Amino acid sequence: MELPPRRTTRPAGPDPAAAARPGASAPQARAVWSVITEMYAAYTRQDRAAIDTCLDPDATIRDSAAAPLLCGRTDLDRIRDERPPTGEGPHERGLEA
């Protein structure tokens, strides 16, 4: 019995327009999805400046290192500065939007 060839590429992500909030247009949903996926890519590169370009300075942010929600970039920077140096502490095994 011959097995089908292994897929070497990942399937495309979800159609953001299909999961958009009611009232969002397809272009709006794609724009939001683009920002989210770029922010996640920047996170995996440990590119803090690129992450920051994706965030409104006054955004409410959920961070796994903080119990309460963070209020703005100042709060986020405080949590970031409390993290152990790169190479120490937990290591991400994967991240998907």
C-alpha cells in the first residue's frame, strides 16, 4: 500500500474574515490578522521594537508573566524588565496566532 506524500508546508491560517467580529469587513479583518501575525513573528524573533510597533501605547495587554491585565506600554515594559535575561528562565516551544 502506497502512502500519500508527506506535506512539507503548513496549511494556510484561518480565514480572518470568517472569524471576525460582527460588522467587521473582510479588509478590516485581514488588516487586524496581519498585525497580530506580525506581532507574534516579532515575539519569536525577540524583536521588542517590532512588537511595540504593533501595539497602541495605551492598549490593555494580557501577558503570561502578569496576573492582572497590563495598562499600556509603560506597564508592559515594567513586566519585560522584570523577566530573566535571555537564555535564563522558561523557553517558548511554540507560538501560533
